[in-house]
Amino acid sequence: MNKSRTFKTGSNSSAALYRFVDLTTLILTLLLAAAIYGTVISNNYIIVLLIVTVGYLYTAETLSLYRSWRAGKLRHMVLIAWISLASAFALLFLIAFALKFTEELSRVTLSLWFTLSTVGLFISRGLVRLYKVNRRKLGLSINKVAIVGATEAGANLFNEILQHDELGYDFAGFFDDRKPERLFKDMDFNIEGRIDSAVEKAKAGEIDVLFIALPFKAEKRIADILLKLGDTTVDVHFIPDFLLSNLIHARIEHIGNIDTLSVFESPYLGAREWVKRTEDILLSSVILMLISPILCAVALGVKFTSKGPVLFKQHRYGLYGQKINVWKFRSMRVMENSAVVTQATKGDPRITKFGRFLRRTSLDELPQFFNVLFGEMSIVGPRPHAVAHNEEYRRKVEFYMLRHKVKPGITGWAQINGWRGETDTLEKMEKRVEFDLQYIKNWSLLFDLKIVFLTVFKGFISKNAY
């Protein structure tokens, strides 16, 4: 018997359209730039075109430019397209400089090409978006949708539908069998009918898309609904409850003919792992070269202001909870690295005068860029805690160890949002973990660059760092 997969990935014709539009824009703008300046398109320019298109598509895929943009914002799309274009041209100049064929290219033509491409990507995407919006205003590409289950997950989905008119969704209402007191309390639901009523409407062709927002524990009811919808053409989507929607990355996998749903998984899958490592190597190499004078000055400051070694090595949990040695400039008179580690507090007598300055300005963390270069840490990620603190808080904070699905970072989403320094209350640690999990769930290269940028202005100095 030929078994078919229960889950499938829906085709994204919009993504294919945008890829085609982008590549066409890059080709046409190069031809236009050459025509304006009178440049002959030689083999060198064909090579240049290949470099730029490959670099553009690689960066665009990395930044998730071609995900489902049915609810995407035009300015967000254009911004990522421009970042991808700038990255592609930067790659072109690096390769051209390394291979020494810059003299064979017209700088004016390339500059004109870049300018025309920037404008072209904006105009072409705007036209495609305008075409889609107008189709939906004319009643084309409109889907009648309904939600089964007046739950928190259903309420969140409904709010997203309300906020995005460009989805082309015509909402038909909520359907639920439960009494009003059992519905989600934070929203006043307008129940259109019982669940069987939604099934009948789907069979009658009055509903195009049906979202099931019932909790997992209602598996028998869900199975019954799916069985009844089996002889309809309605699109059915299951909206996971909090266990999937709020944690890390939920993803369908296939082991032979068996479907599995991953719940706790690293966001760095496939090429993303290579992207993240490339980011870490490039950024850490550049930063280490730039801060080398500061490293020398700080090392001398530590050496001449207190007795002891310049660097302090402390055990931390790294990726997948494996122990690593994290390097810091020594800021204390003691070298604690035992099963019990006392966090630094305000006015802590263990901290040297120079060490207090280092901790306030985060200069004591600079040697960790070597940890990044060696692959033990990342530039951006959850801050590593002492092993003793990990063992303490993993028993107190829910999902604490999920922080270790990624490498620890020098800076992170929690730190730039003010959750750094001493965690003298359980609430502070819970907030730090909350922001760390937000980062892991929403990771992207663009998100990393945003955090790095914000760190420059608000991540180094903190009133909570002692």
C-alpha cells in the first residue's frame, strides 16, 4: 500500500514570483547601466552578474526574504532586498580585488548598476504588491476562513488576521461546542455555531480555510473533525497550543513514512549553521583586529593594579550543555571556579578598583572574542552562566536548559533589554531566560546584526553590572 505523508509543505508561488522578479531586475538593470554608459557586455560582466546574483540569493535566503509574504510588510521586504543587494556587491568587490580584475570593469557602470538595482527592486516589488492588493480588493484571491476553538491560540490567530488586511482573508467566525465559561477568558468571542456547523459549511463550500485551534488534549475531537472533513476540499490547518507556539522551533520531519513534530530544536539547521559560523568568524576576526590595542592596554592595567594572572578562566555550559572554558580579564582578587559561585554584588570587596571599571564597561568580556573564533561561543546568543548557577536555576526556571540549544554569546537579546548583571531574584532570571528563548525562536542573521548594533549603544555599560 502506498502511504502518503500526513503533512506537506504548501507551495509558495509568491516566493517563486519574487525570485523571478529579483533576478530579472538584476539582469535588466545591468543591461540598462551598460547601455547608458556605453559599456560592452563581455565575459567579465557575465561573471560579475553570476557573482552578484548568487550572492544576492544566498543573502536573501539567509534573511528569509522568500518566506510566505502574504502578510509581509513592503518596507520590510524592500529593506531585506537592499541589504541582500549591498552584501552581493560587497562580495563582488572582494572577489574582484582578490582576483585582480577590477581594472577590467567600469566603476561607473557598476555604480550605475547598483543604483538602478536599488531603485528597481523597490519599484518591482511595489508593483507586484500593488497587483496582489488590487486583486484582493476586486474580490479575487479571497479566502473565507473560520476558526474551530475559542482558545488562546485561536484568539491570537484572529488578532493576526485583523491586523493584516493584505492576507485576503474573509473571517467567517469562531465555532466551538463548549459553554461560555470554558472559553478563553481574555477575549469576548462571538461564536457563530457549533463545530459540526463549521464542518457543514465547509462541505457546502462556504469555508475555504479552516483553522483548528483546539488543545492537544482534545485529540479525539480533532480526529473526528478531520474525519468529517475528509470528503471536502477545504484547507485545514492545525494551530498548536503554547507548547509549540511559544517554544523554539516546531518543524515537521519525516522518518520513512512516519511524521514527527520537533518541538525543542536548534534554529541553526542545514545552511543556517554555516551562516551563523561564518558570521562569527568574520565579525570576531574584524573586532579582534580593531580592539587589539585595547586588549593590550587592559592586560597591562590588570597586571599592574593587582596581583594574579591577567586572564581568568571559568567553566560554563556551551552548546548542548557541554562544558567549555570562557575567558575574561581578571576583575577580582579571587579565582572562584568551584561548585558554589557567589555572584558579584554592588560594593563587592572581591572586585579590584580597576576590575570594577572593567565590569562596568564590559571590557572584562573582550577575551571571549577568542572563544568565538575558536568555535566555543558566538557573538550573539544567551550569556553563559557559571556551571553552579546553571545547576541551581535549571530546577527553578521552566525550560531553562533550552538556552543551550545554541552557543552562548558575548551579547544577547536579554542583555540589550536590561536583563544583565546580578540575578538576585528568581524573577530576574526568569526574565533573562524569557528573552533568551525569544531570541532562539526568532533567530535570523538580521536579528543578530540588530543586536550587535544595539549593543554598541546600550549593551556595554549597565547600572546592573557590578
